[in-house]
Amino acid sequence: MIPAAAAGLRMPEGPAEVAQLAGLGIGAIVSLMDDDANLNLYEEAGIPHLWLPIKGGTSPTVEQILRLKSFITENVSWNYY
């Protein structure tokens, strides 16, 4: 975890938990699940999100890493110091 910048957690369980994340200041979500569940909840909550499905035990592709880099550049503020 990087306070006020990046964290990892399990998949939120419904709209209330997604709203709680937004209320805590989570400004963007990257999902690595191979299931597209919850993407609509992030959309409804107005939270920028990126879905990079990765099968368990495998590594992301170069294309996925480049997409992640672009998403971070567009959606994350690193002014946390």
C-alpha cells in the first residue's frame, strides 16, 4: 500500500461497498479478475476503472502492462508527499 495513492483489496460486494470506496477517496480501480463482475458498479459510481483479466497463476501480457501504465498516467495523482 502507498497511503493516499495505491492499495489492493478483494472484490467489493455490491453497490454499498463501491460507494464506501468512493467515499474513502479511491479515485480509480484496476481489476485483474478474469470475471467482469462489478465493472458496472464502478461505472455507476463514476469511478474510473480498467479491467485487465489475468487467469490465476499467469502474468499480464506486455499489452496489458502498457494499458495499465496509460491508465495510471491518466487517472492517478502522485502528489501524496
